[in-house]
Amino acid sequence: MSTNSRRFYDFGPFRVDESERLLRCGGEVVTLTPKAFEMLLVLVQSGGRVLTKEELLTRVWPDSVVEEANLSHNIYKLREALAERSDGQKYIETVHRRGYRFLAEVTSASDSDFEILIQERSRAHILVEEEGTPEERPVVKPVPGERWIEQSNERASRRSQWSKRYFAIALLVMLGAVTAGALYLRNVRHTNAAHPTPGLHSIAVLPFKPLAASDRDESLEMGMADTLISRLSSIKDLRVSPFSAVRRFTKLDDEVALAASELNVDAVLDGNIQKAGDRMRVSVRLVRTNDGQVIWSEHFDEKLADIFSVQDSIARRVGNQVAPRLNGEEQARLIKPETANTDAYLAYLKGRYLFRKFDPSDHQRAAEYFKEAIAKDPNYALAYSGLSDVYASSAVNNWIPSREAFALAKQATSKALGLDDSLAEVHVTSGAISMLYDLDWRAAENEFERAIELNPNYPESYEVYSYLLSCTGRLDEGIEMAKRGLQVVPVSVALSDDVAGAYYWARRYEEAIEQSKKSIELDPNHAASHVFVGQSYALKGDYPDAISAYQKAINLSERTTNILGLLGHSYALSGKRAEALGILAELTERSRNQAVSPYDLAIIYTGLGEKDKAIEQLNRAYEERAGWIISLKIEPMFDPLRSQPRFIELERRFNYP
């Protein structure tokens, strides 16, 4: 045989290319480590006999002394790569205390040698034999529609006795059959690779799960999903569920069916990831939701430093399924890494994970991780974006003095945009700062529109845009924009609250209450939903129900200052002046050790009828850009102040369009 000949081994849907050192399935490369490939090659060449552990160790590691654990580890990786079929059968048999045996029928061919090796075939993947109960290998009939060449051992033994004339005829027949079969398989594989799965217009990427429950790394698990969501969102006409919609699907049991039902998507990307030292193991599958069929699956066992190439591979595979004709620019966006520094990326993931907990102490830790990421890669735009988000949210929630926090947020956002102008989340943050800090309504609206153009699947764009529309008096537009956000994530409590808030600002209180109750059905422990119910009841004059709703919210939020301000307002309007003054005294005392927004104090003073003090606190809130001062024009609670000259002058300073 020529030394340049290429030899292939086919079994089931797989082909082993000995020359190229590749395993393919349906024309697609299945990732294997070099040693795992060597072991597979030895197994498929074994002719179905039992290979002892000693023989495998010698043949796969001929010049090394290795432990038996290496053998078990690579068998495990092979079994993952071959993947288990729905019928539960296997490809590799473990023979107790002896070794391993390959069960599938293998057809061998090469460019110059068309001898076909026939072995017994099983349709399954891996069969682990019970200890002490060796079983005979199953004989399975060929699957209808597949082409299999069968020869009995008796016929094979007589082959050497053929005359040259009959051998030549047989060789020509086999040559024609193999050639035709090769052309057929090539066409089939080409077709499978070139055409996407029809009907995939929406997808959800679930948080990755650990391979072992005891070794969770939630920042990495969620971060992998978040990164893939960001990349896939660049595909035009593909609806990708945002991270806020999928983040709760973190249980170790299979949640694909539940996610598919609740998120109403055509496919779900589900994966596992495990980190051990400087290595990681990743398995991923794309599941069609209408019938539960696994469209494709893949396994990776790589160095942690290669995490970006793994993400590239997954993004490409999904992209090929839903949009095979992506142009060069779209392909580039699909696999564009935000950093090439693995340590920077992992620090960013930890920062983003802590940021989403939305707690003052967690935000402080998140900021440190974002700074660490920036120190490792000064050109990491997303890390600057994360730092900006921390500062901006801390300003709005009075965790850091507003002016100080907004100034830091503005600086970080400017740096992020200078590094990468294509990130929708950065434009949203930039627009929020323009709205909340600079009071530059036009610049803010431009940023929100740009964010939606870049990524229509990013719900925060609609959320903050609806705030701008409502606060500037475009109330109906504000409601519709909030509804658009809820359409992106129908099960989002926060976005449902935004719709309720837009109704409230438009003074459509019954609709606000109805929407808030829908939010409470989604999550009874979400404090903000009870707040919106309370506000609408209060403005309707139903103070007992308002007070009850606020008290529920306070119990769920550990007496947050802004909810205390609302409770004090309802106490005052309901005639419970002593209780209102008691809350005012509590907030004044707390202001000695923590940030208390003058906006919250203004709400209580308005309820008490002390208009001058209320306007004084609102002027302070304007100077500090505190609380929801941007809603001054339309906030119903401040209606009693609107005829006051000082209030009119304050409103003029906002330059509302």
C-alpha cells in the first residue's frame, strides 16, 4: 500500500480519518484530544476483540509510563464524544477486570486499498458490562435506509481461495460499490452541512450547568451563556432570549422543556462546563423544542485559555443552523472576542455575576473585579461597561452619593465607547447617564435608539427608553415602549413592573394595579411590584391598601429608604401624621450614616402639606441628581406643588423637550 494512502474507518454515523487524525459525524468534526483519538483508532482497528488495559496503555503511550487513570479518563472522553443515543445502547464495552472491546461494525477503506473489514455492529454507543456477568455481544440488524456490506466469517475464510479472475471481478464490483457509496455519503454530508435546520427563528441559551454538583462555578456557568447570548444577538432576524429571561434556569436537572415552554422559542442551547486547574470540559447541545430532537451536540476538553475558541465554535454551529449565509462582517461579529486575555475574561464574569445580585456590598465587590479585568486588559470595553453599570446603579439607589457615582460612571462609559462602539449595553448605559445626570434628553434618546438598532433583543434598551418617554410627557409612547420590552422577555417581573410604572405615570391607575398584580403572580417576593400597587392605590385615595402594599414591600426589602418615603407619604395623606413624622425622623437619623435621598424626604413633606420644605428637598435632589428627580414633570405625587413659583422654576431647569 502506498505511504500516501488515506485510510478511513466508518461506523454508525461516524468516520475516523487516520491520516488527518480526525473524527467526523455527518461531515462535522467531533473534537477529541490527541490521546483520545489514538485510543479510538486502536479500538476500531481491533476487529472486535478484547483489548487489555496493558495493551491499550502500551499502544497509546508507547514511550511513557502512565497511570491507569489516564486510560479511564480517555475512555470517558470517547464516550462523551460518541454521545449516547435515545435507545440507551452503547459503542464501547467494558469487560470486567480485562479491558475494553469495540462493538460497532466497522467498514475500512483507503484511497488505494478497498478491502472492507466486516465486524459485528451494534446501533448503540457504550455498553458497560455488569461485574461478573459477561454478556455476548448483541447482533443487530442493519438500520433501514443505511447501506451496509455484510459478509460472514465463512465467506471471508474462503476469499483467499478465489481464483485471480474471480478476485478481479469481485474487486471491480467492490470498487464500484465503495466509490458510489463514498459519493453518496459525501453528498449527504455536504447537504447536511450546507443547509440549516428549518424553522429556527428564535433561541434561548440557558446558563451552563456543572458536570459535578459539588464543583459549581456560577460566574463561569452564567458567563458562558451571557457571552453566547451576546454573540448570537448579532444575527439579524434571530430572536435571542436575553440573559435576564434565562438566568433563573440554573437547576441541575434538565430544564430544557420548561424553558422552551415559558420562553416560546424554536430551540434551546443547553450546556455543561467544568473547570479543573488550567483545563475545562464543555459539552453543549442544540435542542429543537417542538419535538425535543437534538439537532447537534459537541464536546470539548481543552485548556481554560482556549475558552474563546470553544465559544467561537459553538457560535458558528448555531449560526450555521439558523443563518448559513452570513456575510463576512456578520461572521466576524459572531465570533468576535471582547478580550484575548483569559484572566481578564474570568474576572469580568465574576464582576458581572456579583453585579446581578443587586446588593450594595456585592456591587462593591463587582467593581473590584471589573477593575481587575481592566488591569489585565486595559482595552477591555465590556469591563469598563460593567464598571459603569455599577456606578450608575449605585447612584440611582443611593448606595454612593449620586454626583460622585455618576461622574465615575460617565468616565467608564466614555472609555468603553471609545474602545468599542458596537456594544448595545454600553449605549444603554451612556443614554441612562445622559438622561439621569446630564439631563440631555436628545443625546439619551439617540443612544437608546442606537442600542435597539445594534441589538433588538436587549430588553434594558426598551426599559430606560420608556422612562425617558414618560418623564418628558410622551406618556402613551412610554407605555408602548415598556410593552415592547416585555415582549422580548414575557416572564420578566422587572419589565412587567416597567409597564405598571408607565401606566402609573400616565395616571391610568386601574391598569397599573392590574399589571402589578401580574408581576406579583410571577414573583410574590419582588418588592418593587408591591410598591407600584401601593402608589396606584395611594393616588386613587385608597390609603389602607396602599399602606398594606408598602409594608409588604418594606418587609421584602429590609426597610429600603425610598419605600419608607412612600409609606410616610400615605400615612400623612391618610391622617396618620404621627406615623409619617416617625418615618421622617427615622430617615433623618439614618442619613447620618448612609445616603438618604432628598427626593424621598420631599415625598413625605408633600404628603404632610409642607410645600416649602418639599420644594427645598426637590432642589437638593436636582443638584445631586438623586432618586427619580427626572420624573418631576409627570409624577402625580407632586401635583399639589405645581402651582408654586419655585416648583415652576425648578421644572424649567430640566429643559424638558
